[in-house]
Amino acid sequence: MHNSTAWGYSNCGLVASGEQALLVDTQFTLAGTRLLLGAVEAAVPGVEISTVVNSHQNGDHTWGNQLLPDAEIITSAASAEHVCKEISPEQMMLLGRSAPTSAITAYAAEHIGVFDFSGITVTGATRTFTGTLELEVGRVAVELIDLGPAHSEGDVAVHVPADRVVFTGDVLFMGAHMIVWSDSLSACIAACDRILSTGATTFVPGHGEISGRAGVVAFRDRLARVHEDATSHAARGVELTDAARLVKGAHAGDLAHPERLFTAVAAAYKEAGVEGVPSTTMGLVEGMAQLARE
């Protein structure tokens, strides 16, 4: 069994009614997605997955899309346009299997070296939307919510009103600190408010254990405290790496991957108008890798 807070192991969701099903996200690898599809077949034999919703374009939520060639694949226009800050499966494989001669290669080897990305053809959406999109899966109403930039450059939540359930994608991490790729920590906080506004009582995060409303509120409030502290450090002219170290010391708590706070601080610094803040994938991963060593 893998650790649910480990890199690359994401939650997927299934909405099934009658002979139709909607799948929320696929897995990081083809092997992982085949396991997922096997579990779906065992749970609801003979049901057709006619729709896949990608919560965003990171590989750990989309790189199994090709195994559902007949499904309509839906994501937000922002998600489809920006394709997050992703590197290719080939680059990911090389990075994960590089000799650990630097902070970044050692970090990559530790967290993604276990995955086999061979055979993946990155497969994007066949349909996009903005705002909200109402779907029917059999007799079940499903609402797709365009959350805009938050964790990624474009995030989507999947709301099943009748069951008061939201599949949140990576705007919610439980048991681990979140990664902020979008340059906006305040947008991550706003996304939490948006999913809470649905009135749902059950939230399936992109990573970690299923949560109730209190868990989402606690997650949002922690992000707000990080944002407040990081913005204060920026206003006082504290260097980004020093600020990340201070924020990690104050907010790491008992959550996994406290080094990811580097990305949250970087986003807050970007919002505060600080120049020279890294925003590329490799720049942010390098910042996390260096902070993990401290």
C-alpha cells in the first residue's frame, strides 16, 4: 500500500447511474489507470464510462486519459489552455531516474522515481467550458465548477448536489501541504470558499482522505495564515528563501511535505509584486527541494 499523501497518488471519483458513468480524473501512469478501471468494473459491472472530467492538467490526474478513447473528456477552458506547469512523461521519467547529484534530482528520485511513465500519450480534453456546466449521468445531475486559477492555472470541481458531494481536485489536500503552481495563494483560498458555497458535506480531495466541511475550513484558514505571514515578510523585504524557511518553521505542523510551503510563499510574494520570484515548474521544484534539506 502506498501513502495517500505521497507524490503522484491521487484520488479519482466515479458517478454512476443506470448504464452510464462519469469518471473524475485518471492516474499518473497507464498501470495505475488500468488498476482504477478494473476497480470500476468490479464495482459497477458493465457500466460505460462515457465522460471523464479532468480537475486540472497535471499528469497525476490525466496521464491515463488515453485508456478511455471513446469518452468525452471535459475540463475548463483555463485548464485546457494553460496545461498547468507540466513537463512531459519522458522528461518526468528522466528526472525521476537521474542520479541524485543535486537537490532537485535527489528530490525527484525520492518522490517520482518509483513511477513508470512509458507508453503515455498525453491526451487532452475534447470539450471545455467556463463558469459552470450542468451534466446528466443517467438520472443523476452533476455540476462542473470552473474555479479558475488556484492550485493550477485552471481548476475544476465536480459537484453532485443530490449526494452533497464535491470532488475537489487539488484545490484541497488532506494530510499534506498543497502545491501552488498558479502564482496566486489568495485564489487557493477563494477556491475553498467556492466549494464550501455549494453546501456540500463531503469533499473528496485530490490527495489524502475524504473530508467534511470542518476539514475544508481548517485547510482554508491555514492557507490564509500562511498568506498573511508571507505577505508580511514580503513587505519587510525578507528574501524569498528566508521567508520560506520562516513560514515552514511556523506552519509545517504535522502535515506531510512541509517543503511545499515554498510554493505558497512564492505565490504570495508574486502577488505582493516582488520581482524575480520563480514560477516555472523546475524553479518551484528546486525551491521545494532546497527547503526539504533544511
